[in-house]
Amino acid sequence: MTEPNTTLEQTMMLIVHAGNAKSLAMEAIQAAKQHDFQVADTKLKEADKAILEAHHIQTQMLTSEASGDDMPLSLLLVHSQDHLMTAITFIDLAKEHIELRRELATNRTH
């Protein structure tokens, strides 16, 4: 994938990757509800990759600003940060939720 080179491109890609990560985490929860923990684990790994992409873009933006490049503040930029933080939190909670379902499923069989 080519690196986004403008603040608007970076902002939009941050939203895309964070949104994808959150959606994948939701798919992982849905798989766990069906006791398909293999799919749940795969979806969580995909969510982690997507959030890593988003975090990479955020790091580029922070590094650029710290280097003295002007970073115009916009509602869209704030929105992208909101998406990122929400996705990170959602993934963390999804992992806990799936682990709880895994423990419950294991206890039922023993």
C-alpha cells in the first residue's frame, strides 16, 4: 500500500483502517457467540493488523507535526482520532468478551 501523503489522505485512511478494525472485532464477537473460536481468533488478528495500520498513520502524522510541519486542525481530523480510540477500546473489550465466552464454553464441556 502506498503511503498517504497529505493530511486529508492520512485522515481518511485513519478512519478507514480504524473502522475496518472495529468491524472485524465485531465479526470476531459474532463468531465467538457461535462457538467458532478459530474464526474469532482469525478476525481478532485481522483487527489487530488493521489497527496497526491506523496507528502507523497516526504516528506519521504526529512525527510530522513534531518535526514542525503545520497540521491543520479540522473536525475530520478530530473524527479520525475518535474512530481510532474507539476502535482500540472496542478491540480490547472484544478480546475480553471472546475469552469469557471461551471459558464458559470450556466449563460447559467439563
